[in-house]
Amino acid sequence: MPIGSLWWTLRQLPGQNKPEVSSVEIHRVGVVGAGQMGSGIAQVMAQAGLTVLLHDLKPELLERGLASIQRSLLRLAEKGKLSEAPEAIVSRIHLSLDLNELSACELVVEAIVEEEEAKMALFRRLGELLPPEALLASNTSSIPITRLAQASGRPERCVGMHFMNPVPLMELVEVIRGVRTSDETARTVVELARRLGKTPVEVQDYPGFVSNRILMPMINEAIECLREGVATPEAIDTVMRLGMNHPMGPLALADLIGLDTCLAIMEVLHRGLGDKYRPSPLLRKMVEAGRLGRKSGEGFYRYGA
Ligand code: NAD
């Protein structure tokens, strides 16, 4: 059976479709995880005039996230791309080490590490913590939204909101519907993405969605080319930049995404879609060696401080 019809069948099963949920207006957004994606998401939400509560596990992680937001806003201001002063935007972002403080938010966007157990535990906790009408979104690159939604206890109010890296510059938001995501939830998040100046594209909940199902095997194949000695990292990236008109080569892009995240996504694709998605042994070895790309200072390339 083609995937499209399987999906249709799942959504039509008796009892699968919850009654339509009431709409909620988004004013305050919680963002969990202040890494490269969470800080970018907090920034674009604040740029759109929303109040943001940014949560991470340690003060230094929150401070690092805030510093990266400030740097990004200054660069945008220098280019004349902001309609208000960076300080005014930053004043809408509040840092919090206490997850309970997010209970005042109408929407929480999760952007923690790409580990299913960690995300499931967080969704369980947020499901208990948030008022019943609040929405929960995950920025996961590949973990099934339907599974996270079930863990939250409010599956009709859960959705995937997959931003691209770097968030302030990239236009796409992939909006992923879990099996029980309500139309109203999907509509609210699509409208929010437009309010952020992004272009939302709706997709269904299959491993890697659309973006990473196509992108990650290409990156993995570039790593295999390197492992087999077909060419140097620079040569592989140049072929793809100049030959395919990609703005960045796949190995430089892997360094930007984070090799730990790339491996986690490949594992999900491998488990969900079969052997042709097996992660490259070199990718695995680099992660084991702590060479995670830009975030650790070294991946396929070396980076200064
Ligand atoms: P990152 O490693 O830069 O940041 C993750 C942050 O989450 C860290 O600051 C960490 O301390 C925090 N964290 C971990 N567990 C937590 C918890 N239980 N509660 C609160 N904070 C916690 O990772 P990232 O690159 O920002 O990726 C975050 C998510 O976004 C992942 O799901 C990833 O797959 C997805 N994503 C990444 C990219 C990318 O290019 N890196 C693109 C799209 C989506």
C-alpha cells in the first residue's frame, strides 16, 4: 500500500481522530534547550514580538545561548534587517533554569538533544505541567512526532515544528503532523511560522520527515566517499558546491549541523527505513572521538574559537 494511503487510513480509524480542539492565541512561547537551534528559535520568536522563556539545564548554557542571540541580532542590525533595536528584542527573552516557569506559556517548542528517551521524558513532564489548552511542538530532526505526542498525554495538541539551521536566516519550517495532531493545532503553528516570516510546509510523520530523509543520506554518502578515499573533504565539498550549486558542501554542512545530531538522525532512518540508511562507520567513529563539528571546534574541518 502506498504510504499516502496508509497515512489516510490511520487518520480515518475510528477513535483516532479526536474532536477538534479549541483555538489558542500565542503570546508567550517557552523554548526548551538553548543550543544552536533553541537560541535561534527564541530569537525569531522575540523578533516577531512574542515573549519568550528560554530554558536549559545550566546557567552557562543559557548565557551562551543569549550571547549567540545578541551576536546574531547585531549582525542583522548592521545589515539594516531589524525593525527595532536589538536590545528591545532581547528584552522579550527571559532565561529560566526552572521548567515549571514555562507553565505560563501557550506554546512550548522543544529543542533539546536528538535523543528519544530525553525528549519522551520532557514531553511527559510538559504534558503534566502546561495548562490543557497549551500546544507542544518539537524541533526534532527525525524522532516520530506521534510517539512524543502520545507521551505528552495531549496528542491532538502536539506537532513537529522543524526549523532549519541557522534559524534566523533559513526560510523553511517543516510542520509535521502526528497521527492525532488536530487540524487546529497544525493551523495555529502554520500561521505562527508565517508570522515569523518563514514559509511553512506541511508533511506527515515518517522517519526523517522530508528534509532529513533526503539530506542526511547525501551527507552520509559524502562521509563514505571520504572513508573510501575517493577524495579529500575539500574536494568532496567543492564538487557539490560548484557542480550541484549547493551553497555549502555536505561535509561542511555536517559540521554545522553537529555530527552527533547527524548520527542520531541516521540511526532513526536506519531503524525506520532499513539497511540503505546505515550510518557510515566513519561518522560513528568521529562522534565517539568527540569530533562533533563546529560545536566542538573540530569535525571534518578545524574551527577557531
Ligand atoms: P545543541 O547540542 O546545540 O543544543 C541542545 C541543548 O539542549 C543543549 O544546550 C543542552 O544543554 C540542552 N538540553 C539537553 N537536554 C535538556 C533537557 N532535558 N532540558 C533542557 N535542556 C536540555 O543541539 P541543536 O543542534 O540545537 O539541536 C537541538 C534539536 O534541534 C535536536 O532535536 C536536533 O535534531 C534539532 N535540529 C538540529 C538542527 C541542526 O542543524 N543542528 C537543525 C534542525 C533541527
